[in-house]
Amino acid sequence: KFAMVAPDVQIDDGKGTILISSEEGETEANNHRKLSDFAIRNGTRLQADDFLQDYTLLINVLHSEDLEKDVEFEVVGDAPERVGPKPPEPTPRNISNGSDDGAQPSTSTG
């Protein structure tokens, strides 16, 4: 749902409990556990990071009884403006006279 490539997800409770890790095998034991097994309930906040995309989001878990049949969860809120690899940094330009406008130093003796 969030287009993450290599997510790390932890409970935002100051303890750093990791639910999903981008490191292979680190959290596979969590795959079949329920959120309630981690004391995640209505109002819990999760932090999801995707280092490869320089992309972080906070997820507020809200319990609802009003979901349609066979719908397990719903994403509500603002979608990120940009998802994808971070653009490369601009290459610094060689500036010889303190300006990049191409002007040359004056040679007048006036």
C-alpha cells in the first residue's frame, strides 16, 4: 500500500520494538503474529522507514468496526507527495571569480 522497497517498521513507543526489518530473516518470526501480540491497539503509532527511498512515515492505528466485508484494513490520510529513489545531488560547479554568471574580472585602468 505504501510502495516501500526495503521497509523497517517499529512501534513508536520509545522502546524500539521492530516489527518488520529490511534485514533478511531478522523478523520472519513476526510474519504470522497479530498486532495484538505486540500490544498494538487503537491509538498505537508505528514508524516506517525505507532507507533506499529516503522515505519515512508515521502510521496511526485506529480500530474500526465499519469496514466493508472482507476488508482487513483501510489506509486513510494524505499520501506522500513523492515516492521513489532520492534524486542525485547537483554537481558543484567550478567558480573562479565568485560568480557563476560567466563574467570576467575587469581589466580597465580608468
